[in-house]
Amino acid sequence: MQFPMIEAKIPVISAIATFHGEGLLAHKTMLGLERVRREAEAKGISVELVAVLDCADRQTKRVVMSSPILRANDQVLEVSNRDLGASRNSGVCVARGSYIGVFDGDDYYTKNWLIQALAIVESKQGDVIVHPEYVINFGTFHTFTDLWDMDDRRDYSLANCLALHPWVSCSFGRKDLYLQHPYQRTDFIKTGFGYEDWHWNLELVSQGIRHVTAKKTALFYRRKSVSMLTGMEAAGVVIRPSEFFNHPVKWEKPSEGTPQLAEQVEIDDKTYIEELLKGKAWLESQWIALQSALIEKEAYLTDVLSTKDWLESQLRDLLARQKRLQSALPVRILKKIGMITDD
Amino acid sequence: MTSPPHQSLEVNDLPEWAVEELRELAEIEPQLYPTRNFVSRYKYSGIPVRRNLGDLYASCLEQLSDFAPDLIILVPGGDDLGVLHHVQAGISEGKRVLVISTENAESPWRTRIQPTVQFLELGRLCSQLSENQRLSVLLRLVLQQKTLVIHIINSRLGWEMVRRYGKSLLAVEKRVYASVFADGFNESGGRSGFAIDYLVDCWPFLQAVICDSAWYRKDLIAQYGCQQEKVFTAYFPTTVEDAPVFSSPSSPRALWAGRFAIEKRLDLLIEIARLSPELPFDVYGYAVDDYGRAMEERMLELPNVTVHGAYDSLKYIVAKNVYSLLVYTSRSDGLPNLLLEATAAGLPVVASAVGGVPDFIGEETGYPVWAVNEPHAYVKRIQEALTDSEERRRRWDAAVDLLQSRHKAEVFRLRVKDVPGYFTEYLSDPEVGSVSEPK
């Protein structure tokens, strides 16, 4: 595949914000994100905005697409996932930054959020996901609470995570972590499962990834009388089954910089095949994302093409990964998961 | 846009840097401007600590160790013979069975289940939790297990789980079955029972309902319009292994056995005894409430009634060979095991023709009383039985034939095996999961 030679402009961070029916609030959210971006850029950290419009209503779509803060290199992705987690995955798939920041379409953040979060990721040993230190609620109620930093509060037990969620959806981390551990769909109206962030955060813990916080940062969380969250709470929604709950014996004594669970999880054939299928699904989703990116409208295409180097490296990675998978697997399993056929 | 002069804030739990952020964000959303009033509304709440649920869940999982059940049976705890039959059927099919008791109650029969069956006393372990919390633990256990088949037998927590989280159970391909036996009566005289409380709400999430009588199956279909293919009858087997021996001497003496509870109609028994002063009655059982105690006192006043207290086995009582027949007076029931036991022990039966009783005690197999509230009707049938010992024997023989042909473990196992997806591959049912979305 040949791409025209255009100077690549690869951001450090991709800020992924999901929108659905925020209406005019989306405008304010965009302004809030720009405030965070400018602060980061003042420190030399480039940030692209990836706005994911998931079945967004006309007003929300208009507000986001005509936002004055959008830049040529930002991306606006229209999807029909009808699912918050799946839309974040869509954003991650097209993100060009090495780091991902996950934002919601109607909240605010302290302007230092990305700077501090990046500093934490770079200073910590092992894999971490960073959350703000505080959640400051506004709107229908006014409380503030701190989030659990697993490195700081060793006395707090993971056993709490059955009854409550000590983190939030606002997160920051290396992109590869988001690629390796995509959000699972909830489809909560159909399945009764919800809280995709709670589930995702626990899944990462089960893979030995720690959740930490960036000091003096906050998420300003808009509380509404009616929202998806209140809908879930009223419906008594629960989170999907998670690997996290399969090994409670490992909930105690998390150790800094050391994977807690993943290394100890026994992988049987079924799990192994499931992992491979996930890998295959990931490869396919990457490929679809690349293809869809390439057929977007002209201005967008130009923007995508400017990331030629990145795209090529991604493709190389994909091919290499596919080869590795193929060479690591018996033909029987390759046939089973459809990576090769009898022909 | 310029900000007003900085206002001093005396009442403020928010960190100063957060207040400054609010001041800047007010440029975008003016309502966030940190006035004294606005900031004073804020209250700090630390990360809540609610680890007890997680700890109890961990204890449950630790007890299960590496046990990977094929079938999970949810029971309340207490004395429930039907559970044993289903456990046995599961074992006979080569299934690994996990029984979870959901109430804080002793389960005396647990010693009778095979050691290969795992038994988890969730209700006792989680006795300090609220019902909602117990439900959280139970739901997480069920969701995390790879087991696909969940069977609810008289567990209210199990029914609640299906009512509230049926969609989620279906979404992870759990197949939920429920056993129901009969409607009962509450203290006010109204009908009550699990089917009344839960069947309508839970129907979309149930693969099938299993009854222990043909009568209740028909009754459910008539009451709720359930599709017939989803309601099954599996007659419980008798637990008596010995060949039945007729044990009904001609010298008249009647036996009554059961809990002294309102639904057992001891008031009827008392009237029957009053109307039959020449017939001695031996009553075995114990009071479970004030009604039972009051009835016990009244019985003690009757010269022809002897109250013996609790009993372990009907078989040993009948073995005294002094009783001519069993009198059964309950107001409602499925198909009571007592009637099977009495027949197996050698006794003919005079019984109120309520619920599933006529499934077993009909005109050919015993002495059903159709006017179930009329003491005279019982007296008449008792006299009929006592005056014709040959006919009494003939009917008992017929009851034994029915017992031996229908109430066998093998027959029960095969009947349960007929329930789609319970032991075998599942064929999807279009009505399962067809729940309308709220408008």
C-alpha cells in the first residue's frame, strides 16, 4: 500500500471524548477540553481531539462538528455503536497519540489533568492507568470525593470492588493498554449489564494493571436528575462477569510495579482460544478502522494521510502480530478461528 | 471576560486549587463560579468502605475451591426433600451439582446428600447482610460460574435474582428453571406462593417450570396462560426402598402426622375426632406457631386423641402395626410426600382432595374427601374404609402399584431429562427473553 509523502504530525496524547445527546452542553465541554489541551501544549505536549459521535442527535452533531476549538488534525468520528464502551474503543482505534485520555461529553477537568497524568505514567514502574485525584460533583448534588490510588492506599482492599466502584471512567494511560484491553459492550437495555467503566477498571486490575491518581487534578462531574447513570442505578444494573471476580484470593496485598494477577492466571485451551479470538477481532477492528478512515471525506482523508508513517508502522505491527499468531498456533486452532481455511 | 474580585471563602472544604479551577471554569459555565454559597454546599466524602460483600463472596468462592458445577440448585435451606431428588437425578446424569442455601437456616438433609455434591450455605454465611446485599453476592457467584443451568426450588432470593436480573442471566446464556408445587394461604386467608409472587415477572427468563403434580401444572396453565410446553410434571419418587407390606389391622385406630400449622387444618381433625368418639387418633407432630399451640391444647382435651410430638420416620410409627389408616386434612398442597410414605409403609389413606392429592389418592387408590371443609365427609370416608377391610386392601394395593410404577427415581430422572436444556443441549425457545422494552 502506497501513501503520498506528507509530513507526519503525530500527537503525544489523543483525547477521546464521546458524545451522544449532550446538545448545547457539548459546546461547553469542547471549550473545557480546549482549556486542558492548551495547558498541555504550553508544556510542549501535543494533543489531538478525537470526538466520537455515537448516534448523536442533530444538535449535538452540529455543535461538535462546528466547534471553534476543532483543528485540522483533530478527528471527528461518527459511529452507530449505541454503546459508550464500544465508542471509546472506536476512538482508540483511530487515535494517533501514544497516550489516551478518556473524557465524557458533559464534564470538565482541571486544566493540568493531562500534564499530571502523563507525568504519573512516565514515573511509575509497571503498567498503570491514571485517574484524577478528586471527583467534584456539580449539578443536582454537590459533593467531592477522592479516588483510590492503589499505590498510596495499600490498606484499602480490592474486596470493596464487588459493592462499589472506587474509580471513574475518566482515565489516562498508554495507548497499547487500551488496545489490548478494549471496553466490553454493555447493551444495558437489552442485557441489564452496565457500568462499562467499573467493569473495564476491574478487568485491568485482573491483568496486573494498577489504578493510580494524579495529585491536584479533578474531574468536575455533571450530575443530572436524569442520565444514563441514574437510569442504570434505577434499573439495578450490574457489571458483566469479570476475570477480576474469579480470583478473590489475589485481592489482598497489591504490590507496586508488579503484575498482581495476570501472571498467576492459568490459561487453559479455551481461554487461550478466546484470547486469540480477541486478538483476531482486534486486528479486524484495526483494519476496518483504517479502511473507514481512508474513505472519509477529502479533508479528513488528507488529515489521515498526514499520519502515513504511523499508519505504516501500525500495518507492519499488525502483519507482524498476525504472523506471530500464525506461527504460534497449531493449524487446527488457526482453522477453528478462521485465520486459515482448508483451501 | 473579566472575573469579579476574589471573594474570601471561610466555609470551604474544597481544596484551594479546586476552587481556583471552578473560578476559571466559570468563564465557560457561569454557574460554577465559586461563590461562598456555592462552595459551602460541598461536602467531602472519602472512598466508602464496603468490603464485607467482597469478603463474603471470597469466602464462598474459597469453599467452592476448584469445583466447577454443571448444575446449581438454589434452595432456602431447611428440610426440603424435593431438593434431594433433583440432586440425585443430577448425579445419576453424571452432573456436578452445587446446592446453595439462601436463607439462614439449618439444612438437616445435607448429611444425606452425596459427598460429591457441593453445598454452600450462603444464607448462613451472609446472615449479617441485608437481602439486597445477599442478592449481590448470590448474583455475582452465579454470573461468574461457568454453570449454565440454574434451578430454583423454593428460594425466595433465587426468585428475586431472576426477577431483577433475569435479562443479565439470559445475556450470559444461563438457563433458569424453577420448581413450584402449590399455592398456599397466608394468615389472612388469601392465596400465596412463589408462583403468585414471581411467575408473571420471571416468566420471560425461565426456560421451564417443574411441578410435582399434574394438577398444579394444569392450574398454572389455567391461572397464567403459560405455554404448556414450558410446564412439566415430574412426580417425586418415594424414598422407601423396602417392598411395601400392608399394615392396617382391623382394630380401628387412625394416624395423623404433620406440622401443627394453619394449613394442616387441625381444627378439622379435632371436629372429626369429636364426631368419632369411638375411634382413637394418634397425632404426631409439633406446633410451629400460636395456632399450632392452641390446637395442641384443644386436642389434649379430647379423650380419643393422643398427641405424641415430633417424629423422625413415619415408617417406624406404622411399623407398630396398630394403625388402620392415615387421615390427611391439609387445606392446600402439591403432592405431599407424607401420602407416598404412608402408602409405602403399608397404610391406606383418607385425604382431603386438595391440590395435587388426587393425583395420587383417587377413588381407586384411597379415600379422597371431596368436600374438603366438611368434617362429616371425612367421618363418612373413614367409616367406609374401616368397615370394609378387603376394599381397603384393594385400594392400598392400587396405590402401591401407582407408587411403584410412577414414583420411582428412574422415572423421575427421565422426566427431568425431558425438560429441554436441563440435562441436555438447549433448543432456544422464542418466548424466553421476549420481554418488552419499557416505553
